[in-house]
Amino acid sequence: MRVGVIGLGVMGGPMAGHLARAGHAVAVHDARRGAAEALAAAHAGMRACASAAELAAHSDIVVTMLPNGHVVRDVVFSERTGLLAGWHAGALLLDTSSAEPWLTRETADRLAAHGIAMVDAPVSGAAWGAEAAELVFMVGGSAPDVARVRPLLDAMGRAVFHLGALGAGHTMKCLNNLVTAVTLAATAEGLALGTRAGLDPAAMTDVLNESTGGSWVSRTHIHQRVLNRRFDDPFKLALMRKDMDIALGLAEAQQVAAPLSAAAHGLWQAADQDRGPGASVSELVRWVEAQMGVEIRSGAATDVPVAAAA
């Protein structure tokens, strides 16, 4: 296929590489000067493009991996330089960003008027999953459109879940991260309280992982990011807060109360403001420690394999 990829950061760069290795004709573009050229130089046959419009002219399907739905909309519709300026009828936008479902549907409606389809397929797996082609895709769109992009998803990931109509993927993504955020906050509070009460947090984490309190967070984050005091998950705290914003916006639109999520959202807002721009999602735990006046620290902590946030 002729495929374009826009957004070549820690996720989009490896994803584009997998598509090229799978034999697709890949064009790439990024807002950062030189990023597309550097990636293209590392992959035979990959084309670096100076604008989204140029990329669209060489692509039947365009994959976007961008910060949010507003950025996606700007990349698609910017006058003269946007995707729409270079696209032809029959093209398709495959948005793998973490975006607002309502903006996704708005973008799709505008594209449909030009004969261009859209599929939303946000991911879980973060940097390590992108590099290993082990991403999990949460997909929304019509069955024919999803079937059309399925070979691309299979080249970039290990699992694909078609959740329903367009926007369903972005809905699932924000809910997945909402649950993860609440779980991380609860796990951090429990470990801090136990540490204050004299328990070894390494032993506590091992107990959680064999008990009903265990989770993805306890299995892949506490030994790997907290007990060794690295706090270095590449996923950003501000991005987790953004996904919680989207989920609570969805709750408001559906007129559904979500009191536990709303309370956790307030904690994440405070942590985001305290930790500052660029902070790792792991810093939420350090913020909890500061609030409770105790470090989750253990002399028994050891290095174990690292996973990254969703």
C-alpha cells in the first residue's frame, strides 16, 4: 500500500519503520525540522515530505500519531498545507492518536463530504510496544474500512479490537487510561500507607501481584519505576491527565456521574501542576509520597523487566 505517517515521535517513528519493513511504500512527515529526513535515511525507499499535503499526494492511507484531536484536525484541514489539499477521493485517514471521540466524528464527517474515509485506532503499549510491533489497537469504524487498514495494524501490533462505529476506539482509549490512572493513584496510596506502618513495599508489591489487589500497575510499574527511584516511564503525566479530561468530558456528555474518577482527576490535576511540564506519569507516585510524607522505598528493591504506560 501507499501509506503516509504523520507524527514521528517515540510512537510514530517505530510504527512507520514497521510499515516500511512490511513492504509498504511509506511517506513520512513531522512538524520537527529534520525528523522526517532522518527517519527516511534509515529506511530504504521511505520518502520524507515537507508538508502534510505533499505526503497526502503520495498516500492512499495516512496514519496520524498526534497529541490530540485538535492537532489532527489542523493537520487534515490546514489551508494549502493540510492533508485535504493533497488527497484524492477514496483515501483514508487512520488516526492512532489519543483523541476526543466527538472531534473524531466531526473530522470524519467533514472528510466524508470529500469522499475520504476515517478509522480511529488508538493504541496501548507505549514506546516499547511501538518498537517491538506489539501495540494493542482499539478500533472504531465501518467493517470495510477496518478490513482495509487491518494489514497495517497487524504490521504494527499484536492485537486488534474492533469496538464499533467510528469514535469507539477513542472512547475505549480514554476509558482504559482513566482506569489505569485511578489504579496507579490507589496503588501508590496503599503502598505509602503500608510503608508508614512498617511494611516492606517490595514485599507488599509481591503480595499484590499474587492477590486480588494486583493490576497492570503493580506488575509492571512499582518494582520497575518506583522502588528503584527512577520514576522514568516515558509516558507523560500531562497526557494521562488529558485522557482523564476526555473520559470525564464523555461522562458529562452522557449525563453520567463518575464520582471516583472525578476525585482521582482532581489528584492528577494537582500532581500535574506540582510536577511541571514534561513530567513522567511515574511522578504521580512521587507526588503521592509528598502528600503522605513517606517514601515508598525498600532496600530489597531489585531491577526487573520494564514496561511502559499505556
